[in-house]
Amino acid sequence: MNEIQLGLLLMAYGLVGTFVALALFFLIIKLLGKIFPEKNK
């Protein structure tokens, strides 16, 4: 049972890490969009 719990914990860390990286990427994109606004032609 200990190996199963360890596997689930590792899977949870991986999922959390993935979503944190996606959220960080999204925030960086939004921040860059505000710092460098799109120039209208």
C-alpha cells in the first residue's frame, strides 16, 4: 500500500506542477500584453 500511496503522491505533484506552469505561462503572456500593447494600424 505504501508504494501505491507514493505513486499517487508523485502523480499529484506532477499534476500540480503542470497546472502551476500553465498558469504562470498564461500570466506572463497577459503581463507582456499589458506592457507592450498591440499597435493599431
